[in-house]
Amino acid sequence: MLLFNISIDCLTILTVLVLMVRRMSFWHPLTAYLFFHIYSFSYRAIQINLGAPLMYYSQAGADMITLEEIERAMFWADAALVIFALGAWLAHARFDSCADRPIIRREMNLKIVKAIGCVCLPIGLVFMYGIRAAAGNRLEVEDNAMVGYAQVLGMWPIGVLGLMIFAMGFRWYLVLSAFILLGTVALQGYHRFMLILPLIYFTAYYLMTKRLRWPTWPILMGALIVALIFPRLKYIGRAVQNGDTSEAFTYLAQSFNFAEKTSDASNGIGEGFLDQYAGALTLIQQNERKFWGAPYIAIITLPVPRAWWPGKPGLADHLKEISTNGRDYAREGRIITYLGEAYLNFGYAGLWVIPLITGYLLTLFCLQSTVGPIARFGRYFYLVIFMALIQTFRDGLASLVLFSVVHNMPMLFACLAHLIPGVATKIIDRPPADPLVSDEDEARYWR
């Protein structure tokens, strides 16, 4: 029954690709947006059309998502994809019009990187392994005012290694450390983003160092394996934490069982982001109140532990207001995507303006940061932003700050240090249109 919507969706995706693919790369914002759109909306629409039940289908007393809601959600998702691509195209046009001008950038300062590494890496490892192990690998923010800080500190090692690999290259001891660290993160049983986001970061940076726009076949095969394992990764991790290796191997085998995955899809087992987004549009419409950006302000109060300020604004307070007994999004921890958030704040105007502004600003930032020599702080800063984009599109724009700054404090420290006058050398790079721009010396300047 969704064949018409799926056909329009496929046509929209194909049109965007035909018009923009020659300007895109793996690290382009439109690439991240297309992946988010296909994974969250297109794939789920196909599942529903093949017979997968809609959200709340088997939940007693719940208000099941309807096909009409899915159709409306798909229409606005496709419209947002076109508008986001338009914003990206406008950014390219703006950047091309100024391509004959030199660009002033800050060079990455290796001394700052090493200082941050020497301080943050040991501290982060203590909190990541020591405190988490003492707490049984499960820390609840509500139990202790300092636990929230401990969780953030436990993420420092990943951020530090990302910073050091960018500054020093893929040296064997850094790569080995990252491999061990990410392996530990993969088996922790929760917070799967701590594995996926760094993998996106390292892939984008590796491609940049090799002057490749798109992943090679080995990288694609590795990504496929991760994609197959990812849905069951938290169950594998929990089994390992509980010492049940046989159960862990059972989940691992199920990850490669395509018949099992087909059964899961037909039973509606999956992320269901389209369903959540579709239901959110109805809840927001019924609420009859625009928030005018109030949910974004909550990011300012995030550093204050809730144990110290029980009534502090939360990142999901808006869900409490729009939730109903039949669709209790707040209690169930549902997401509404950045599109639902745009509609929540500004109504239908938000569904036009937010994708346009987001596509324009992100693409312009990408172009200004990733053209020219690699050893520039702006490129590193953009990569940290880029790796959090898919999570941002899924959870809302406030997540851009949450996942790129709060969860990556070493990047914030490096940014503040590079802004100190006289610390980071300013370099005048060739104009992007200069035919010699790709031949500039991209070796590490401190060697």
C-alpha cells in the first residue's frame, strides 16, 4: 500500500544523486544525510510494504501508528531531502564564487596535541576501566552527582586517540591502541555510538590522507560486517559481560543469518525510526503549541548534574508535553528525528527552513575545511562534527553539541588552545581554484 510513496522516495533519492554525486564525497554532509534518510525512512517503508507491522501493533492500550501517518511522514521526509540538497547546492555555488581567494587557516599544533594526550588519556583510562569496572559497567546518572562527569571522562580516550591520529598519522602504536579501545567499547553492552562514531571518523580521515573520495572495497566489506552485527551488538556485549560466551557466539551467528533477519523484519523488529517520526508529527499537531527553539536551550544546562538540580531543563522535556497515554514517547524513550524537532519548534515552516539552513551551513563548513593541506585544525574540527551527523539527524540538532563537544572534550580543549593568540600558526593557503592546491605539501610539518 506504500508503493506510490516508495516510488516517489526512490525517484527523489535518484534525482539528488544524479545532480549532486559529482560534488559529494564520503565526508560530505549530504552523504551522511542520504544514509540517514535511506536507513531511517526508505528501508523502513519497504519493510512496512512487505508486511511488517506498524509501531504499537501488539501493545495493548496503545494508539497504533497508521498508514496515513506513514504516508505523510514520507512526504515530508522526501521534501526535506530535496531542501537539504538544495542548501548543499547553494553552499557549493557560494564557495565556487569565492574559489579564487586564499584561505587563512590555523595549523595543527603538535605540542598542544601531545599535551592534551598526556593529560587526558591517563585520566580517561582510569574512569573508563577503573570506575566502570567497580560499578559493574553500569552507571546511572541519577544515583550520584559525579556519575555523569565520570561517564564523560570515560569517553576521553577515544577523543584523545582521534586527535593524536589526526595530528601524527596512522602510526602502529596509535592504531593498535584504537583497535583495543574500540574492541572494549564494542563489548561493553551499551552506548553503541561510542563504536560507530569513531569508525566513521577514522574512515573519513583515512580516505582524506589517501586522496580518495569514496571507500574502497575492503572498507565496504568491513562496513557490511559491522552493519550486520550492529543490531545485536548490545546483546553480544551483555553476554560477554556476564561471562556467557556461548550466548555471545549465538548472537554473533544470528547476525549473519539472513533468514533470521528476514523474520525480524516481517515481525517488525527493528529501529522503526519512521514510525516514531510519523507518530510524533501527529502528537505535535495535536499539542497545538510551538516551542520556538526552547528544546535547544537545554544543552546549556547539561553540565549541571541532575542530582544537584532536580528541576533542570532536560533534553527530552518536550516529549513529556506531547506524549499521550496511547503514545507515551517520554517514558518509552522515543525519538522524533530532527525533522520532528523542526516541526515541534516552528510548525510547517520548520520543515522547510531547518533542512535548508542545516544543509547550507554544514556543506559550506565542509568545503572551507577540507580543501587544501590536511594538517589544519579546521579539518579536524569538521571531522568531529561530521562523525556525529547521523546521530544528530536521528536525535535532533542539540545532539550535534552533545556528541561532538560534551562526549569529545579533548576536541574542545584542543579548540580552545588553538584559539589562544600565538599558539597556533596561521597559514595562508592557496585559493581552492588554484590548480596547484592539490599539490601542496601535506606532509606533517613538524617532521
